[in-house]
Amino acid sequence: MKSKIFLYLFLFVSLICLYLFVSSGNMAEASGNRISKLESEIVNLKDSVQKSNLKVLDMQYFSLENNDDALAYFDHLKLENPSGYIADKLLETNEQKGDNPLVPYEGMQNDFKINKIKVLNHKWILTDFSDGKYWGELLIKYELKDDLGVDFTLVDHLLYTRSN
């Protein structure tokens, strides 16, 4: 009887060992597949980050911050952030009651105010304006004077029409 118990115990242990051997092979294969998928995903993400970086660099091409030739015009003024200073001065025109004086339209829902500002170089600004429902864009020429005053002149404007 003891010999049969040892035989069954040996058989049972052998089956457990066989099961563990086969399942470890499957786990190794599955983990190898997961690793290869993750490696390919990493390559795709690196490509995506590189494309995004190139897109950002392309979008920054027309900006005062990245244009050394345009920034040279403001060297004598000792401004730390000329683009921010000019944008702040332009936003000050929003403080007047009623429509912004640079926007050549009357607000339909509310007053037209300038929202977004992109300082392109040492002469031009591109802005977005809105009254909450209607919106448009302005191309503004500016001149930063030695006394840090800024003159704004409207060059062109565009009001988008609503399709509905």
C-alpha cells in the first residue's frame, strides 16, 4: 500500500512539474510578444514626439521670440520680454468701455475685444477678436518707441460669417 501511495504521489508531482514546464513556456512566449509590442509602441511614440517637435518648431518660425534679427531692434530698450510687453500694451486697449478701438466692427452680442495675440516680428501682430458669438482676426502694425510707448495701426481685418 505504501508503494502505491508513493507511485501516485510521484505521478501527481510529475504532472504538476509537466504543467509548470508547459505553462512557463507559454508565459515566456506571451511576455516576449508583449515586449515586442511595447518596443514597437516606443518607436511609434518617439516618431510621434519628433513630429510634434518639428511641428512646434515650424509654428514658432513666425514669432518675435525666435527671430534674432527682429529682436535686435529692441536691444537698446533693455526689455526682458519685448513680445510680452507689446501684448500687454495691446490688451490695455481692451480696457476701454465699448468695442476695442482697433476692431473696425461693432459688437453684435457684446463688445468686440481682442483675445489672442501673436507678435510676428518687430512690426506686425496677428490677433483674434470676439464678442462671444462672432469672431475675426486683425493684422496690426505697431511701433515701439524709445519711451516704451506703442502705436498700433490696423493694416487689415477679417470678420468670419456664421454659416447657420
